[in-house]
Amino acid sequence: MNLRSALLASAMMALPMAAANAQAVTGLYIGAGLGGTYMQPESFSSGGTSKQADSHIGPAGVLDLGWGFGNGLRAEVEASYRQNQFTSGGGFTNFGGNEQKVGGMVNVLYDFVTLSPMVQPYVGAGVGYQDQIEKNLHGSVPGTTFALASNNKGSFAYQAILGVAFPIATAPGLAITADYRFMGLTGSRSYSGFAVPGGAGSVNSTNDFNHTVLVGFRYNFGQGAAPAPAPMPMADMGAKTFLVFFDWDKADLTARSQGIVRDAATYSTHTQYTRIDVDGNTDTSGTPNYNMGLSERRARTVAAELVRDGVPQSAISMHAYGETKLLVPTGEGVREPQNRRVEIVFH
């Protein structure tokens, strides 16, 4: 290989070819998160008097089961738990007890998967139902004393979600997540059975808003590691096309693939040609924009290897086709090993 070819190969290898380690969530996934929740001062009223009750930051947790559509959009059902211990402030005397929320939500989220393969922000919103449980609630305001061992009321709820996922390159489908959730309960809740002077009474609660921060994980069953296919046998020296296959979501060459590229370079020295097309392709697992970039990185990798093996860079014409030229026709979101390829075509 002459000096000019070596310099061209070095220049091509220096171009950005960041490894792709993440894709849009596709198919079934599960998630979980643990963290803390802060409840804004909640309004309690009894005997015609209304006061604001403060609370401490308490524990929170969620479990998610969802489905990703392969384009950044996903939907899930969520089970959640939150707990806050009331303080004695807010205008009450000897106020105490704790409040728990247990319920379920239906969320719709969107992952910004095209921004970065290693950091994926997401946003979402949800609606559902929460059971608000008051335990050992007690206190007094002027003219009224109340106490309750346990009581619960349900309310419709809504929430907004803002988070970020960090895919784990060595564990396909697994991601660490961190998010913030704002949840509000609609309407008011009336708790009866309180012991007040002169008999049973009731306490009403309103303005129930929670701010929750969670850290957890998400596992997408549709992105488990797939075995690398055995490359198709190289055709004999009369062939015009060589196929170079890639592992799922990868743009680097295996030892076997390097050998096929080397055979193509050797073939170029024994035949007459006008140009060599290097065409990058992907399967349909992933978004079209992401796959177009991945196919380009694969084409650049093979073209650089050909130059290192002595093929003049001026003879090479690179193309990126993404998922538009499937060797094996499939539907969207399908991992087909034969479609993850670069074709070296001699003309």
C-alpha cells in the first residue's frame, strides 16, 4: 500500500464514528424506581376552620409495565406508593399522623432517542386513581379536636414526568433511569368517624400535590443480545458482490468480516472495474433516522478497511441506505441478521 492510500485510510478512520449502544424501546419492558416524595402543604378543614398541614419528605416507589413502539413513543401502566409524615406546624395544635397514597396510573411517554446513544431524555404524562390513606391523624384547632385511627378515600389523579435514561452498553435492553414526577389529586376528600367534642365528626382535605424524585432501572425485552449470524460464504473470484455482516447495532468489523473485506481487496487486483460501491444497510429495529446514521457508519468502516488493504480511495463510492434496501423483507422493529450488512459491489 502506497503512502497516499495510507494517509487516506488514516483520514477516513479519524472521522466521527461513535459506537451506537442504544435504540428506541421496542416491545415489552418493565421498570422500577425508588426515591423520595415531598407533599406541598395540604389543606385540612374541620368545624368550619381550615388550616395548612406541613409534612416531611417521605419514601416513594413505582413499578412499570409498558410497551415501546420503536419510534420513541411508549405507553405503560404504573403502580405507585408514597408516604409522608405530618409535622405539627400549619396552625394546628398537636397535629400528627401520616398520609399514604397507593394507586395506579396509565402513562404515555416519549424518548428523545436521536439526541444521543448514551443519554436519552424523556417526557410523559399520566392519569389514574390514587387511594389516599390517613393514619393516626389527630390535632386541634380552636373549638375542635379530632382524632382518627385509619381511614381512606380515593381520588382521580394526574401527573407529569420528566426524566433521563442511561443505556448500559454491556447489557442490551437495560438502562438506568432518573426522573421527576409531579402528581396532583383532583377534588376534595372527606374523612368521617373522627372523635370530636360532642361526638363523631369529619375532616376534609384538599390541595394534595406531590413532587417525587426516583432512581431505578428499565429493561426492554426486545433488545436482548442477539447471536451474531454466520457470514454468508464469499463467492468465488468471478463474483461481483461481497457481503459484510455486522452484529446488532454495531459498526465495527469482526475478524471474519475483516477477512471478507480483505478478499474483496484481493479481488480488485485481479479484475477490471470502473468503480466500487460500498453500500451500508441495517435491519428495521430502530428509527429510520437512527438507522440511516448507523448504515453510514458501517459503510465508512468497510471503505476505510478497503483503503488499508490497498484499494484506491478514489475508486470507492459510499452510500447509506438505512433500512430501505432489505435483503430479507420484514416488518418494522425486526432484528434480521441478513439485513445488517455492507455490500461491496464491483462495476
